[in-house]
Amino acid sequence: MTYKNRIATHYLISAASVIAVVFVIIYFIVKTTVFSNLDTALLYESNKHLNDIVVNQDSIKFNKNSINYEREHQQAEVIPFFLQIVNIEGQLLDKSRNLKQQLLSYYPNHTDAVSFNSTLNDRLIRQVQIPIKKNDATLGYLITAVSLERTKNVVDNLRFVLLTLFPLILVVLFFITRYLAGKSIQPIVNITNTTNLITKSNLSQRVELPETKDELFTLSESINSLLKRIETAFTREKQFTHDASHELRTPLSVIKGTLEVL
């Protein structure tokens, strides 16, 4: 793997970690907010209609003038709220008309006015059960439910968008980082190309100094200083060889002449 790709990969790993954490935080914040708003509306609706319940000696029913003729509870679809009254044993006492032949499930373990997920006709709903009391005695429970389909769709769509964007962002970041890394190490490439061209015949050539005085500038200066010392040493060695050759040539000429005379 090239140095450029290593830089891009290391940056990508760091960016992927940060982006993943941010996306997870966004997802859970949105999910929590959406469900919190839904639960708030559910409790508001429950408390509003808790006052519309008529408690007789042998029955608990809705006030027909305040509940059964409200349009939102006469619709056939699960929009927006379902209401149902059960006794402490979970037996049906009354319900809103939009339930028609359907019944909300009663859960004895969820009687603390905390919202939870349930189903109605194989469709997801959000449900809460509030106790109906008289003289501190629990007579039954008001079950209020609302469709969870829209909320679930919002959360699912957000998750799909985040999961789709995550790899796309990483791919784009990789190529951008790779390009920027290539630009950043271009001075190193120039240094490498220049040093590869330097031979004993052109030791006077130097590495071009970068415009920015950074670590690469210091490296280039160090290489140029090294080249200068090498050039000086090579010149000194060449001069020494030339002088030694000259000094040796004179005695050899004398010996040669003497031998010729003899």
C-alpha cells in the first residue's frame, strides 16, 4: 500500500468512527424524541377522557355526549386514538366506536401509566393503561392506544437514510483524502525524483525547497546540505587523485629515461 493510500485509510478509519458515533446519536435522539412526543400525546388524551368516564354502581362507561360522537374516535382507521374501559379483571366494559369489533389487549403488568408497544389487528400501536379510581379504590382501567405505524416509518426511514449515507460519505471522503494526501506528499515525490537524477557527474544539482517552511522544507535543506558535503568531498578526492598522479608521473619519467640510457 502506498503512503498516500495509508494516509487516506488512517484518516478514513478515524472519520468513520466519528461519523458512526454522530449517526448513532442522531438516530437515538430522533427516536427518543418521536416516541416521547407520542407518549405525551397519549397521556394527554388519556387524562382528557379520564374525566369523561361515568362511574355507576354496577358499570363504568364513557359519557356518550363527550366521547362517542367525537369524530376522531368514530373513524375506522387507527387514527388517531382508541379508547377502551376494562374492569380490574380485564373484562370489557366500554370502548370507542372506531374500535368496531376489535378489542385492545389488556396487560395486567402494565398498570403504571407507562406507555408500551402492542398490536391491534396485526398493526403496531402505542398503548397506555391508566387506573380508574373512586375513593382510592381501583375500579378498572382506561386503555388508550394510538397507531405506531407513522412513528415507526419515520424512525425506519431515518435509519435507512443514515445507513445509506454512511458508506457513501466514506467513499467520498476516501477519494478526497487520497487526493489531498497526494498533494501533501508531492514535495516528497519531487525530492525523490531529484535525488534519483543526481550522479557523480552532476553533484551540483540541488533539491528545490518548498515554499512553506515546514518539516519538508527542513528535510530538503538537510538533503541539500548532505549533497554539498558529498560534492565537496568528491571534489577534494578528485583533486587529490590528480595531484598524486602528477607527483608519481615525474619519478616514473626519470626512471624510464635512466633505463633507456642504460
